[in-house]
Amino acid sequence: MSDMRVTELFGCMVFDDATMKEKLPKETYRLLQRTMKNGKHLDLAVANVVANAMKDWAIEKGATHFTHWFQPLTGITAEKHDSFISPLEDGRVIMEFSGKELVQGEPDASSFPSGGLRATFEARGYTAWDPTSYAFIKEGTLCIPTAFCSFGGEALDKKTPLLRSMECINKQALRVLRAFGKTDVGAVRTTVGAEQEYFLVDKALYDRRRDLIYTGRNLFGAKPPKGQELDDHYFGSIKPRVAAFMKELDVELWKLGILAKTEHNEAAPAQHELAPIFSTTNLATDHNQLTMEIMQKVAKRHDMVCLLHEKPFKGVNGSGKHNNWSLSTDTGINLLEPGETPAENAQFLLFLTAVLRAVDEYQDLLRISVASAGNDHRLGAHEAPPAVVSMFLGDELTAILEAVENDAAYDSKEKELLRIGVHILPKFPKDTTDRNRTSPFAFTGNKFEFRMLGSSASISDANVVLNTAVAQVLREYADALESSDNFEQTLHELIRTTIRNHKHIIFNGNGYDDAWIREATQKRGLLNLRTTPDALPHLLSEKNIRLFTENRVFSETEMRSRFEIMMENYCKVVNIEVLTMVEMVRKQIIPAVSRYTQQLAQTAAAKRAVLKTVDLSVEVDLIERLSALNSQAYIKVQTLDKLADDLKHLDTFEAQAYSYRDDVIPAMEDLRTIVDEMETLTAEDAWPVPAYGELLFGIR
């Protein structure tokens, strides 16, 4: 595909700014831009003009339907399709789309997770057009990005609180910049680049694994002889089937204006990654949701399945989503850019320490923002950060902060040249910070990389927390600077006090080291919220309720509903895994092992009938070991089934979640250990499901 073809292709299915400028009357375009940039109300007459132009453009592109595309609290997207047709008296139809249909829709609010906000008989809910995110065409349908709320106005989606948090940080960051005399800045926006990890497996093998179908991960599976030990998959040559998938994926994403930039093999066999160019946070969130959906659809067209579970294979890397977050002005300034002399850049240091304080004070919320049953399996190993939240700043920035704290001069040397030792290779400046794969929250030059997110997660949750927490600190900074009689002294004291009070969150070492976990929790007072049930109750602490309510990002009612939804989701996910394990063991594993031991017995009997003195120790040993393990599996599955059934009688999802964590999940691990051992003793053709090795190395 030529460069010109790509430039023509990119965004061809998006009603973007260039298309609006072409299709809309000048005054309508101006009023719509005012709404998009300043949040001004859009008159219905103007909405009618926009809707008609949008409809004509969509029909030209082959669309016949429209949908309000929204992001409910399921974590995925939702859409209800309506056609453009409107009947005429003579029995024919015309194609119509009104401003009212563009601006507002009405899906059933009781059929989506609401945490008690909506009862079954209280069905009314509304979708409202988000004009800051461009409409697009997907599979012949005009998709209009919208927010989703209940009849009472409570947010029932991921987008509404994200937009609120973006308004919040914009307001407070502008106040701080005004204090610095920056009157030319009209807006401050958070930007995000969300790197997406995923696995690809052969569809024919996937179809034979009920655990993959029902849960997205392998609940059983003995480790193959080879995994990722040789580091030969990472950045390795991309296999033809995968390359074809990536090529088509790029095309489909580019059509939708998604800035897919970098693709490569990840560390684990069958694992890959896609990285986009940065975009404004709400657009990045929409684009990441579309990316996950399109990955799965394109993979099927190549007879593969895209796995987005956080830990589909035990013993190798899980899949994360690295949320690269930064702050930028509408004048093109990155507020987290250190510049050539960061020690002398007071504005940078103030924003840096604002993030430092926000991460420390709201570390529990950051952990909650990535909490899920799937991510609990991933955190803490194989390049996923631990559950303890800390910040990596690198040696230079850490030394600068230490100098500021102590009112000492910082010896600013010229940037060190990196010398590789081969004369023909160029010398180039060494970055001020390294990269730390074990750090949950790492500064990487002019942005922070939040590495704790799981592969299947919406990036909205993490960015709502980041935006709001940083906004709260900036609010307090702005209050102090605006009321100060001595700006320089107040500024210096804000930076120094923040460093002194919150430097314990900075850790530049190995996050996997047991000594670090002990130091973090016992000496530094950091939280180690290892599982989702450990983390979620912190959502309703007085401190966190105050943060979200005072900044008008969530009401207390909305927070309590989300707590209930997340607890319920955790319970349901683990329960589905339990039911799947029970079904697989009872209907597949135990019968298969019984048949195999019967074959061994028949083989032994046949050998004895022909050769009276033959040694049958192999068959006898296998029969005895497999029979004993099969009996243990039967007992364990009965125990697991009963445990899961008993906890249904507990009154709350919170109580159930603790029981799943403390009783059920350990019982699942016990059962898995037995089944995996049986797999190692059973002939390959007798084992009822594809093995790990087949799945990990099945695409050639």
C-alpha cells in the first residue's frame, strides 16, 4: 500500500473535522466547534443541520443504519441499530435523521449493570451525544459516541465520569498556569497512548477448549517443555499468518482514524502488542475500545482468536495495557516535559510533584482502577508490576528532587553521551530516565506510564482516577499560589513540602524483590492490595468519596453503585470459572483418564496373555497413579462444587467475594494441580483438550 493510499484511507470512515468543514455550512461548523471546544449548548436547529449532513455523508459511504455507541459498566461497548428509513404516504420510504435522534437516544437502563441504581421495572435511560468524539462508520452503521445515564441523571457508563474528570483537571491546571502568568493557554488536556497486549491462538484449537470459550483463560494446562525462557519470541520475526492479521488490522483501524503505529511480538509465545500514537484521553478511550473489538473480528477472519484475558496462560507473561499519560496545553506545550535543565524548570517541577502527591495520596484508587479477577492473576510477575503502587523517576529526577528538598544546589552536567564501543556507530545523548518494567507508575521522559492496567480493561477507569487525583492537588496548589503575597517563596515551599511528604512513593529498583514489598509495606507505609476484594472497599473511604464528590466526577450514589457492580462482577467471573472447571473435569477429564487407564489395563492383559513373564510395571504404575489422581480429582471437584454453591447463600456480593478469594480460588488451584499432573501422565491422543504447547506454538 503506497503512502498516498494510506493518507487517503486514514479516517475515511470518520466524520472528523475536515469532513465537517467540507459538509457543514460555515455558521453551523462554527457553532459546532464552539460546542466541542468550550462545552457550549448546541441549539436543536443547529443539531438538525449537523444530523442531516452526517446522514448524507454516511449514506454516501454505504451506511443504512445509525446507533448511539456507548460504554456501559460492562467494560465493553453497546449499540442499538436504527435505520434511516422513514415511511411516505404512498408506501415508499425516504432516508431521514433528525437533530433529536442525533442528540439523544433511549436504551433500556435496567438491562445494564447499575449497582442498584435501576430496578428491572425502572427501565428508562438516556444516551447523549458526545460531540468531542467524532462519529464514525463501522460495518455499515453510523456510530455516534454518546454518554449513558439513568432516568435520574446518574452516570451508568465509563465516558461520563471521564469527561467530568477532563473538565476538572483542565480547570485546575489553567488556574496554576495563570498563576505562572501563562495567559495565552486556553485549555489543558490529558493525552494518552494505550499500548495493547494480546495473544493469538489457532481457532480450531480454541474451539476445543471450553475454558477459553467461557472464561478467556486456560483453567487447566501442564506447562510445555518450552515457554519464553529463550527470549526468542520478543521482537522476533513475525509469522506470516500473524503478519497478515496485523496488516488487515492496521487498515481497519486507520479507516476509523485510529493511530495504530507499532506492532511486534511480545515476550511470551503467541503474544503480541500494538501501540498507537497519543491522542486526547476521551478519543484514546474510544479508540482503545474499538481496537479490542476489531482485533477480535479481524483475527477470526484469519482463522485465529484474539485473547484479551490478563492471564490466559499460567507460567508465561500475562497481557497488560500500558497507559501512557501526559498533560498538554492547546498551545502545544507538554507540561511534563523537563526541558534541557529540569532543575531550573519550576513549572515542570510543580506539575511533577503534583503527580507525585496524587499517586501517593490516592494509591488505593489507582489499584482499584485496575482491579479485576483476571488482573489478580497477572500482577506481580512476568513483567507485570506488583500490586504495591510506587513511582519510578530515574536517578537524575530523583537527585533533583532531593536537592530541592534540601535547598542544595544541583550539579547540572551536560547530558551524558551513550558510548557503545563500536566506532562506526553514532554517539547519542543518554536519556535522563531508564525504563523499569517492574514499576507500576514510571516517568518515561515526558509522560507517565501506568503499567498496572489489564489487557481487557477500559482505560477510562484509570484515567478518571489520574485526572481527578492530580486535579485535586492542582486545586490546592492554585489556592495557595493565588492567595500568596510572595509567589516565588510559595512555589518553592509547595514543591519542597510535597517532596518531603511524599518521596516514600518513589522507588527506582526491582519491584519483584520480596525485600522491596516488605520495605514498602512495613517501613514506607504503602498499601499492598493483592486482590480485588482487598482493594474495592477502599473506594468508599471518606477520603475517596470526598475527592470524587467535591470535584463533581462521581456522586456518592454513583460510587456506591460502582462498588456493588465491581464486587458482583468479581463473583460472577470466578463462579463462571468454577462451573467451567466442574464441567470440564466431570464431562471431559475424568472420563478421558478412565478410558486411558482402561486401555492400559487391556494392554497389560494382552501382553500377559502372550508373554507370561513380561514386566508390566509401566502399565501398573501408570494405572495406579492415574487412578489415584482421578479419584482425587473427583473428590476435589465435589468439594469445589459445594463451596461455590454454599456461598450463594451469603447476603452480599462483598461477603461472597471474600469467600471466593479465601476458599474457592485455593480449591480451584488444588484441582488444577491434580488435573495438570494427570495430563503429564496421559497419552497425547487420549487427553481430551489441546495442550498448552499446541496453543502457544500452534500458529506457524
